[in-house]
Amino acid sequence: MDPVNHPRLTLLTHPLVQHKLTIMRRRETSTGEFRALAREISLLMAYELTRDLPVRDVPIDTPLEPMMAPAIVGKKLCIVSILRAGDGIASGMLDLVPSARVGHIGMYRDPITKRPVEYLLKLPEDVAERLVIVVDPMLATGYSAAAALERLKAAGCANLRFACLLAAPEGVSVLARTHPDVPVYACAVDRVLDEHAYIRPGLGDAGDRLFGTK
């Protein structure tokens, strides 16, 4: 199956998203500009990811008269960041939904096996009752995302979504195989993973570019 045509994958093709992503890809883009663009794109992504939040009409008073107006109902959503780079996406989404709860899953990629190793799990107590958006800028091998989703399902989460800036076909295929029930949102699916598990053409190491560590 072509992962780009997988029914659970949504590509965010809005011109503003694509334009900002192009600037992020450029080698000469500074750390500060890269971080600001990640925040801006993340806010736009959150708009799409929350499109179907449930609402109901509630009574309010405008300055002129009473009316019934739509308001979001139920528990506020939870954004779960896969550390460390996921925080660069979570911060932009919180600009749109500042009342959202935030969880963290700390993982690093073993340089030999390319498999994730978990070192931190911190979630809201009622996370299972919320819509949970898992965020990581890059869906490369897909193993970290798959492991994070598995941990959240073990915690009782049933309403899950995964969001990233860039995906590799290999990573999308892993999520399609391991978590076919979880919608995936990406701004682009690039050509391939290289032998070091970097997305090509990609944008480099998202964590290093967000935090200026390389």
C-alpha cells in the first residue's frame, strides 16, 4: 500500500503551512526563526486537528441580547510531547488551546538498533478521558511514535491522534501496521530514510535546530 494514500493519513497542504515549512527546510534558517516557524505551523496544525471537537449550544448574554451560542463540551484535550523535539510543536498548539493538559514521553533512539528507549512518562491522571494529540516534528522510522502510542493505549487512551511536520514513507507504514486506528497528520511526506534514519530531503535534526545544540 502506498503510505501517502493510507486512509488514516491527512496531509496539511494549506499554502501558509507549506510556505513556512519551506523556510524551515533551508540550511541558512536561524535557530530563532526555525523555532518561531515551528510554533506558527503547529498552531495551524492544531486548527485542523481540532476541527471535529464536540460542541453544544449554551445560553449567553451579548451586549445586546441573550442567545444560544456554540461552546466546546467535555474534557479539554491533552497534548503529549515526545521529548525533546515534541515540545517545539506542543508550544504552538498551546497558543491555540491554552487550557489543554500536557503530557510528556521521553525517548531517545538507540544509535545501533535505531529503536526507542523510554526514560520518562508523565501524563495527566485523567488522560484516558481526553482526546490525546501526540506530537513529534519528525516521523522517521516510526518506532518512537509507535511506542508512544502503545504506552498511551496501555494507559487507557482510546481517542488518539499523531501529528508531525515531516514523515518518511517508512514511518507512515510502521504506524499503519502497528496503529491503523490512529489518524496521522503531517505537513509533508518526504522521499525516503537514509542509512542513518534521517528523512531525506528533510530539514535536518529538528531537535538540534529548535534548541541550537548543533
